[in-house]
Amino acid sequence: MTRAKPIMLHGKPVAGGAMPVICTPLVGRTREDVLGEIAAVLPKKPDVVEWRVDFFRDIDDTALVIDTARALKSAAGGVPVLFTRRSASEGGEQVALSDTRIVELYEAVCAARCVDLIDYELSNPGDAFKRLRDASRAHAIAMVGSYHNFQSTPPREALVAKFRDAQASGAHVGKVAVMPKSASDVLTLLAATFEASASLDIPLISMSMGAYGSVSRMVGGVFGSALTFAVGKSSSAPGQMPIEELRAVLATVRRSTGTG
């Protein structure tokens, strides 16, 4: 059995090192929607909240994005905020911003220090990834290097390579999310997570999506995944469970496996 490496923020493990931590997505279209979501989600005690800014109607207004992020961080009351613009090619919402503008938005958010982590996809050009890696490091913000496949589950070797790419790129955390077509695909994802966790130095996040993949959200921590996603108010990906149900399952898994 391998133990997931904890995600570190400011020299301390998120949620005191609990494995895996629970992240809840926020997908509001407006500032008011986002703040309403965090108010509804906080009583459910997520360990991390993810602001999916690709859902935000005014993503092209950098000042408003930063103002909303600051208000969200304040309302979160110490719960870390993960800032994510998911591209349409990897399952996100279509936005009317060029890739250059997206990089500039991330840089502005990092400079404002209004979030704790950023997620940026490994499929982006290397120079853009380096710009955001440098920006995140300069402002003490952790960076997640991510890969998403909503069509299928690549072979184990290919998934391990994605985790390795995240570490080689300088990301603080590597993330892989894939879509299974059978139960065996879920085993492929878990096996890849286990192998990568044993050989890499950075914390990993992994999940198999959809109905088949829901089991990976429950037991991924046993195989090396440091974080799992759950629904607080609205889902951001197929297969996410309500946070209350997932927390109960995780408590049982932690007790029985000694991974708590």
C-alpha cells in the first residue's frame, strides 16, 4: 500500500494531512452566484474549494475576476481556494478569451494573491506553462499541472507519463482525470496512480469519471491520490458525489486501511 503525498500550502499540509482531502467546485455565473455557492458549501466543511472561472460570465473582466476571487477567499475563511479555467477541449466551458489573455488573467490573479492554488493544463504550450509556473512561485501559490480526457482512458503507461510530465514541468501537484468505458478502465487509472505515486516526488490527484469511475473518488487515496472532488451545491464533472456521502465513505476507508 502506498500513501498519498499531501498537498502543501505555505509549508503545511492541507487539512492537516488528511488523505484524501475533499474539494468542492463552485460554478457560479456571476459574483453573487459564486458568493452564494460558497455560503451554501462552507457548512459542509470542504477542505478545498475550486472556483471554475470558465463558468464565470465576466471572465473577460480581469478586475472583476480578482475582486470576486478576493471576496471568495475572504468568505472561505481559511479554506484554500483553487483557481481553474478548464479549456473546452478538456471538458470546460467555451470562453471568448484568447490563450494569451487566459495566461494574463492567471498572472494577474497570482500577482493579486487572491487564491491559494491554480490549475493549468499540461496540454498548453510549454512557454505559457513556464510563465505561470514562474508567476505562481513568485507569489507563493501552488500550481496543479493537469490532464483531462473525457472520451476514454489511455493505457497505464500513458497516464503515468502524464504524471511525470507534471513533475518535469515544475508543477507542485500533478492531476489526471479520465473517462472509463468499463470497470477495467478504473483499475487502469488506479494502477497508474499507484505507480506514479511510488516513483514521483510531487503529490498527485487522480479520478476516473462517470458512474464506473465513482469508486475511484472513494478509494483513490489508498492508491496515492491526495484529493478528491465532491458536490457541494453544483457538479463540475460527471460522477461527483454529494460531499456528505463521500465524507462518510472516506471515513470508513481511512479506518479500515489505516490511511487517515
